[in-house]
Amino acid sequence: MRLLLFFICLLTLTSFSISKEIRKYELAGQAQGTDYTITYFATDSLVSKTDIDNLLNKIDLSMSLYKKNSLINQFNNANKSIKTDKFIRDVLKRSFEINTDTKGLFDITVAPLVQAWGFGPKETRKEPDSTTIRSILKCVGMQNLFFKSDMLLKSKSCINIDLNGIAQGYSVDLIARYLEQKGLKQYVAELGGEIRVSGPKPNGESIKIGIEGPGDNGTPTIRHIAAINSGAITTSGNYRKFHQSGLKTISHLINPKTGYPLNNEMISVTVYANDAITADGYDNSLMSMHINEAINFVEKRKNLEAYFVYKNQQGKIVDTLTSGFKKLIIPENQFKNQTDEKK
């Protein structure tokens, strides 16, 4: 009887141990015109694809230019103002801060310029002339936006906003917040290439992110691997999304001050920050700078690091990192073929 009781207890303890084993769960889906992947470690399936889809749909109803009745489209179609929701208020608050910090290089009123160059929700391939650009620039500038209580106002009816340069980072942060509210502490959340991580993994290893950039022939390749246990990594680049006009390549990144697509030595910028809304908000602005200016800008700011791929004066593709980003990179002789996510 004692022997039987012993085996029953042993079986119970074994079953309990198996049921409480930490497992790897993966979710994947599509949202915001791109796809997402989420990996988390837990003893049970605490978050479902439906949970994530519902969250992202709420965000889209607020800030997607591709949702006809979204709040952002209501503002763009309004003559003066709309009542905002928490999503837009959060993103606008950070947008104003980054706009000030970058002296206007980050500007969410760039929407009509993005559309004019063929990268907006309405398809167009006609290249705007200088007269058109000058006219559109009269409707660009965040000094034309104002908050009053929970109302967003514009000084001119032609002011339109585009949050694509920061909203995906914010969305990743909301996914991360949702995972943490469910008690998850070890995860990788990725949406459209914007990544937020929390680690280490259950075996104690850091989470590894492959840092992508163009190779010598322009084909995307993993150039470095970063090992991190907290924070966010986002990338902005002009080697994937562009138009071809004869022999000229037209970048989807538009300078809000000149009205024209970026045409400097920058190819891609990968930014590391505490949260994805910050990293996402700064990466496009850094693309607008020359390399030395961009490095100095990042080095002067706490909790901001960057990795740059650019063309040197000889036209060769080269890269460089800020001092803090170098500390995240795994030496080449320690490379493994596996990464937890590609950036």
C-alpha cells in the first residue's frame, strides 16, 4: 500500500512538472499592411492570435490611412478639428517631442508630400513638378497642429497627417504592454520589422536579433547580430521601398523641409531605444542627416543608439555604429546561424 501510494505521488509530481514546463509559443498574422510575429515563453498559452488581431484592429481604426473611417482620416478630411482617442494622443505627444528635438526633420504633416510622390494610399506615378511641391509645402509643418484638451486642431484645412513613421513602433509597444499584462516576461514582438524584446530566454541566453542591411550588390543580408534582453530595435532604409523614374531612384522617405525624396549617402539606419515608439520616431530623421551629423546627434542623447549603412565618398557601401550600439553586437567569431528575429 505504501509502495502504491509512493508511485501515485511520484506520478502526480511528474505530471505537475510536465504541465508546468516552460514552452515556446509563436503567433503570426497580418496587420497594418504588413505582417507580425510574436514569440513568448510560458507554461501555458496565455495570448492568442485573436487577442493580437483585436488589439491591432483597434489601433488601425484610430491611425490607419487605409481604413476609410479611421480617426486619422476623419481629421484629414475635417476643416478644423476632431476629438482624439488615447492612441492618437499618445503618438502625437511623442511626435511633437521628436519634431522639436530634430528641428523639424520628423514631421507627421508630410502626408500630402508622401502622396504626391506616389507612396500614399492613392496610387499615382506622376512625378510632381517644382510648382506643385512649393504649393504643397504651404500645407506642411507641425506648427500648424494644436492640442486643446482632447481636441486636435489644424490652422489650415489642407493640413493632413501621416503617422506611418511612428505608429508601428507604438503598436509594438502596445503589444509588449499587453503581453506583460498577461504575466509574460520573456518575448520577442515584431511588426513590420519593428521589434521589442524582453529576456533573457528561459535557458539564460540573450535574445539575438539579426541586423539586416544591403550587401555589396544591394541584396538584403544579415550584417551583424545584436544580443539584447530589453528595449526595441527599428530600421529605416531606402533600399527596399522606392520608385524608379528612368535611371533615377525615388525614395519613399521625404524631407519635410524641401519637399523632395531623400538623396544623401544614407542607405539604412537601425536604432536601439528603450521603447519602439522612440526608435521608430528617430530612424527616419537620422536618415535625413549626413553621416557625421547623425552620429553626433545620437551620441549626445541618452538611451539612443544607432547603426548606419551608407555610401562613402568612393561610392562603396560601408557601415558604422555608435559606441553604445557596438556593445550590443556579437563578435563575428561568435556568430551562430540562428537568430531569434531578423531586423
